[in-house]
Amino acid sequence: QVQLVESGGGLVEAGGSLRLPCAASGFIFSINAMGWYRQAPGKQRELVARITSSGSTSYADSVKGRFTISRDNAKKTVYLQMNSLNPEDTAVYYCTVRLRSKDYWGQGTQVTVSS
């Protein structure tokens, strides 16, 4: 079955960095686009970054220049490198993949940025 397992979240001070890995299994990782979403308390889940199977990337305007999405097909892992974090980045971060028009999600990892 499809599994997405995020890790790497935690508490960090404003201006700090975190790297979130998402380990994938149960599908052919290398041929699928992967995404990172986040959901802050009281807000809708929003797309943060996306990477295609060929490595093309796209980002939400709010994170451009600070976050970098990457993938390691050999490890079946997608990463979100987050730099210059600010309190507005506080959220649960989710890894996602769409297979045959169905979206799969990990359990999420909490990122908290203190001011």
C-alpha cells in the first residue's frame, strides 16, 4: 500500500532552518510528481512546493527563495529544505502524491517557529 512518512519537524527560532524528509513506498516513486503542503491552525491546507518526475520545481510565493524541494529517487525520498523560517511558517507539513486521480497524504510533521 502507499505510504508517505514525514519527519524532521520541530521547534526552531525565527531565522533558523529545518529539513523535512518524506520517505515513500508502495508506488513507483521515480515517475511521479511529489508535493509538500502545510496547514496552520484555523487555515486551509496550502501547497508549499512541488517537484515533477523530471525535477522541475514550483513554489508558493510565500516561500520562494527560502524553501527548496528536492528528491532522491534511489532513496524514494522527497525533501523540503526550509531556511529563514519565520513564525508564519508554523504549521503541520504534509507530503503528498497523486496516483490515478487519488491523493495520498502522510501523517504530517509539526513545524513551530518561535519569534
